[in-house]
Amino acid sequence: MKTLTHIALGKYVAVDSPVHRLDPRTKLIATLALMIAAVGCNNLAALVLFAAFVMVVARLSLLPQSMLLRSLRPFLWLFAFTLIMHSLMTPGRVILQVPLTDLGFTFEGLRFGTFFSIRLAILVSVASLLTLTTSPVEITDGLERLLNPLRRFGFPAHELAMMVTIALRFIPVLIEEAQRLHKAQLARGADFSGGPVRRVRQLLPLLVPLFLSAFARADRLAIAMESRCYRGGVGRTNYRVLRLGRRDLAASLTVSMTIAAATCLSLLLPPGYLA
């Protein structure tokens, strides 16, 4: 349960940094472009470039490097699962045979697994940087402005942006609620130790009150929005008008150059994952 506190998705750290001052639309488009480019690259050199770029952005955002690294801790099981499955399922030169089975860890599988694990880590880090440097209100405004052209076709831009923002905002709230319920269960004598199967069974009593609490919070939020006469995006105005500036142009050019360099590496270098 302690690893849940390290999840950075949905958290916002208020710091006066160049990254925080960027327009939310710039950060949303840059995040989406970086994720698509990271998924499309086919060698490790391009991924190393993306990783270096993410570390530079984290440095410019004045966030502790340890915070970004800790945000990867809850996903270690996913990285390990990806590495193990590729190592076992990819044919090639066997370096370790699993006893009493025909399966074995292959050298080619380890290469594939390492590559895809690094790719997943980059995707999680990019998404974490977006929420750490952009407040929920800014994310809502940025999404709504980006989706505004679709309104002429009847697309609910404001409602969708509000739903995404509420979902992101509820992530740290649910994590805190899970921590509180876990401590309450421990105070009542619950034992969460043992093997993986036993731990899963012991966590089941936490899921019911956690879901009930989430539904209760959602109901209270709906009542609060209705009491404040919330009627969607019809006729709503913004106190802060978003405007793109020179820093947004510089950031867009930097992201474009990084993606272009990674694309060139993917095209020029052979498609080997350790190229």
C-alpha cells in the first residue's frame, strides 16, 4: 500500500518554473506527440534520446528528480511482467531454462523486454510530468479550447474536458482513501502479510468500502455542482483567457526537434532494439 503514495498521476506541484508557465494546450499537444513518437520508435537510441529529454524537462520544471523516479515505483510490477513475458515468449538463444518446462529465457527476449519496459517508463514519466506541472483547472481549459472546433458537430467539448479533469483529480483522493482504509483495517487486527494470493484475498475487504466511498464522493460532487447552478459549457466564460506566447513557440520547436531527431535515428539506424 505504501507504493500507492508514489503515484504522480493526478497530482499537481505548484512551482514557479518555465514548464509550469507554459500554456496548457502546448503541454497537452507536446505530451501526446511525445507519447506517439515514443511508441513509434524502433531502437534503443531513440528511446535514450526521449529519456534524456524527459530528464531535462523535469529539471526545468524545478521538480525533484527523485519525485519523477518514485512515480515509476508503482509500475515496477508492469515492467517486470513485460520483461518476463518477452523473455519467455520470444524465440532465440536460450540463456536460462525454466525447470520442468519447455520454456526458457532467451537473449532476444531480454532485449525485447528491456526495450518495451523502457518505453513504458518513458510514457509514464511524460504523463506524470503533465499532471505535476499543470493544475486541473488548466487541463480543463486546455482540453476545452483544443476541442472547441468540434462543437459545431455537436461534440460536448466542455463536458468531456470536465470529466477527464475530475477523473485525474480523483486519483490522489482515492489513493488517500485507500491508505486510510488500510490503516483502519490494521488497527482492527487485519493481517495483510503472506503470499501474493493471500494478500489479494486480504485486499478484497478494502475494495467494497473504497468503491462505496468513491460513489459517495461522486454523488456529493454532483449535488455541489447542481447547487451552484452548473449547466455545462453553455454560456460559460473563463476568468483567465489562454494566450500562446514566445515560450510556447520555443517549447513547441524544442519538442518538434526532439521528435524529428528520434525519427531520424529510427530511420537511419537498423531496427535492432539495441542499435
